Amino acid sequence: MAVQNQMLNKFDYDWAYSSRVSILFGIFAVVAAVGWMVSMMLTAIHLFALPAIPAGSDALTQGSIAVITSPWAYVLGIPLATFGAIYYLATLGMTLWWFDTRHPLIIKILTPMTASGVVFSAFFVYLQLGVIGEICPFCMVSASATVILFGLELGILRLSDTPSLSEMFADFGGLLAGTNYAVVSVPLLVGALTVLGMFAIPMLPMPEVIPFIE
């Protein structure tokens, strides 16, 4: 393993990473970005495509539309896809944070995050197969992304020799002090504003649709 020993004197303990950890984190970032993109596409379908389908249409009871219009597709009126976008944005932010600081505590934090993603995705897949009886391809891509992220996280853990969690939490202040916040926060802010912008568009005073006249 390639030893990262007291990098920039910010940490008072030793740890070691395999040279492959950076590669796995790079793949992790790509998968998280794909998951975010798919979740945003689903959110756009909820906000812009579904309202255009006439009430009572057979399209609402078939295929992927039946999945994303089911009672399980919303929490407090917000599409689950939006929560998925926030989840992927958070994992992407953690990845950027690791590349900025190389702190092993970030690896430990990612473990419960990615594990919870797999648990929730497994439940949603069960709902599609066992309750709704229809499959949403976008949802399945998102579920696959959560499994891949968890697998990559396990691989990163296996290739990392890190201190105990108590030691690293004691240095949380040092982690914050050594963070370049622009590197981490600017991409997250852009992603968050994109989500908010999508929800703001339907509330804008848009002109009425002019019917097409032949």
C-alpha cells in the first residue's frame, strides 16, 4: 500500500491507501453522477411529463408510468426521484471531499450512506416486482447505481488501512480546517440549484398554451 503519512501535518495518526483507492473513488464519482442524472430525469418526468397526460388515461396504469404515479412514488408530495437526486449529490460531495483532503473519516462516513442506499433501493425494487407489478427502467438503473456504489465502497474499505473511528472523530475539527470549501461546495451548490430550479419552473407565470390550428 502507498502510505499517506500525516499529509500536510493535518493529522496526528497514520493510515495507508492502496494506489487503487483513487481509481475506485474516480469510478465512484462517475456512478454517483450517472445516478444523479437519472434521478433528475425522473424528477423532470414527474414535473413536466405526467401533468400533460389526461386524467383517466390508460398510460397511467401501464409500465413505468404506473410505477412513478403509484402512492409509493411520493413522500410528502415530493417525488422519490428527487430524494434520490439529493442522495447521489451527497455521495458525490463526499467523493469530492475525499479527493480534497484524503481523510479516512470520509471513507467511514460513506459506508452507512451507501448501505442505506442499497436498503432503500431493495425495498423500491420489491414494490415494483411484488406490489405494483410493473418495472420502471430508470428506477432499476438507479437501484443498480446504489448497489455499485456500495460495492465500490467495500472495495475502498478493503484497500484502506485506517485508524479507529474514535481517533478520526477526534480530528473532525482538523478535517474541517483542512477542507477547501470551494472545491466541495460549488459543485454541490450548482446541483442543488438545479433541483430547486426544476421545481420553480412550474410555478412561474407562463403564458397559456396556444392550440395548434391547421
